[in-house]
Amino acid sequence: MLWLFVIGLILGAVVGRIWRHYTHWGRRGVPGPIPLPFFGNAKPWSFSITDLYVAAYKSYPDRPYCGIYEYTNHRLIMRDPVLIQKILVRDFHHFTDRSTIEPDITVDPLDNGLFMMKGLKWRTLRARLTPAFTSGKLKAMFPQMVDCAEEAASGLQGQVDVRSMARCISSDVIASCVFGLDLQGSNPAVAAKFKEMTSKVRLEYMCPLFSKQNSK
């Protein structure tokens, strides 16, 4: 009888712990979808965390924020522009960390980039890069952006995959403004390698867990 009591006590503690973890937002009055244990609001059959955030964002159009569970992690999604401005400007010193998996540059050198860094390293690199995006420098980049868009538009025929076209334009703009490369007129091997690396960065940003497993 004693061992049954002990097992029941352990199971009760585990269930209580799980219940408390997945009622984090509900107990604080934050609206959000009902989670599943261990998976949270993420779909086990989907590799894209982006779909989770988009679905939650669209589900609460009249609320300033909502809370979701990314597997076992609590995530607060902000919708109100005033609150977003406070987080990104006035109270930014409280929000310097990243929600990505712990970076490991020995496995992937791309973890040493802005999208994957965390904590103080991320904040330091961001401070170094901020001067590159002043209004004057962005104004100087604008003609290059227009050239990339016009070059992409010149080849449009029939039905257009807008998502694919936008991806190509963004890659061309980054290559031109940041690296000084013309992907349309450069060596095809250079252009292919650049697009391969941008796709890898996009995968790490959208789904870091799958990317880490795939790189091992």
C-alpha cells in the first residue's frame, strides 16, 4: 500500500507541475489557445514555428496581446503598437535576449550572426550594426533597392509566385546593399552559393530546432 501511495504522490506532483506550467497565461488573464502537454500550441507535424505565431496573432484581433506555448516555452505575442514601441524603444534594456536555441559556433559558424546570438553578445552586435541603418544611409540604399525591384519586375510573365518573387528581391537587395554583389550579373556559382546561404539563415530563423538537427 505504501508504494501505491508513493506512486500516486509522484504522479500527482507531475500532473500538478504540468498543469501549472500550461496554465501560466490563463492564471494571469492573458488570452490564448488551449495547449497540449509537452507540445503546447505547436503542431507536432509542422516544422514551422512561424505558422504558430501567425495563427495566434490572427486569432485575437481585438486584444493588445496573447500568450502561447511553444512546446514547453511561454511566449507572449504583442499586437498593440504602443506596447510594441515601449518594448523596442523605452524599455528595450529589459528585452535584450533571444528566444532561439543556445547558439554553438563549433557546430555552425552562422550561430555567430545577429539572428542567432543571445544576451550581451546580441546586444553588443546590434549596437554596432545600428549606425548602418540611419535615415541617411537607408536613403542612399534606396536606389539600389529600386534597381533590384525593377530588374525582377522586368522578367515577369504570366502567373507569378509572389512569395518566391519577394524572396528573390530580398536576396538581391541584401547582396547589393550589404555585400556589393549583383546576383543577376555575377558569376552563377557565386549567386547560387549566396542564395544557398540565405536559405540556410532563413531556416535557422524560422525553425531553429529542425535546423540544428539537420546540421549534425
